[in-house]
Amino acid sequence: KHTVVQRVGVKQDGQTDRPSDPNGRMRIRSLH
């Protein structure tokens, strides 16, 4: 699901529990 990377701040797969975290999208990127 690479769409999650584009949806930063949106809790899609439960990977990003911190919407205001700029590093959150980098975390998702490595997971996906």
C-alpha cells in the first residue's frame, strides 16, 4: 500500500499514530 505514504497524518494501516509527526511518513515509507 504505497498510497499510505501519500496520506501522511492519516491513520490508514495504523502505522502512523502521530499525525503531526513529520518523521512518520519516513517510517511508513520503509515499512511499505
